[in-house]
Amino acid sequence: MKNIAFFITFIAVCSCSKSQTMHGTNPQNIAGFLNLKTYKPTAVEYHLTRLGDGRLGPSDYTLEAVLYYDAATFAKLKKKYYSINYTAPDKSSKDFDFKWLPKAVKDELAKSLKEYTGHPGAVLSRNPNCMLWFLSNKVLVSYFTM
């Protein structure tokens, strides 16, 4: 009986350790994670990783994204965002330095304030594990589920 329990546990752990990664630019693929309707970006680029295969339990996701905005929409987003009362967790620009970022975005991120705290993503998501980093007319998103 112990061997059967060990075998089932082993299979569950192995199947949950699988991951699937998708890199893309189609906003529809991340619309289930972020509300892109109210503040619609002009373009997106993302890296979405699904952990687990969904058969033996829930799947967890990590989403790294760049949301590009026109100046008017970006101004409205920032105005709404800064009107929300929240406690900013400690984050740094290193937390948003995704390996796949385009060079121009990496360069802008490197020049941004290092002491600036990441912002909870309440404007774009109900997930408390969604963080934002504002650059010039773009938002970096770090999102994960547990």
C-alpha cells in the first residue's frame, strides 16, 4: 500500500512540474488575466507560462507583459491609478527586467528610478499578485497565480 501511495504522489509531482510557455503579441491571449477594455493598449507583448498540466489539480500562471499606450490613454490610466489608496509593496526595477524585453524597453527600465516601488495592479486586475511598473506610455506587468 505504501508503494502505491508513493507512486501516485510521484506521478502527481512530476505532472505538476511541467510548464508550457507562450510568447506573443495578441491581447486576446492575456485578456483573461488583465482587464484591457477600460484602458485599451495600442499593442502588447507578453510571456505567459503555465505551470502544471491542469489534469491533477489547478494550474498556476506567470505573466510578464509590456502594455503600450497612446499618450491620452496612458495619462487617464495613471490618473486613475494614483487616485487609488493602496500600500505599495517593495519592488525594484530588477523585478521587471524580464529576459525577453525588447532592448529599447530594457534601456528605458534601466534609466528609471531604482527606488520607485512597484504598484499593485488594481486598475488592470483583481489579482493581488499583479504588479505594475510605469515607464513612458507603457506599463510593465508582473502577474502570477498561486
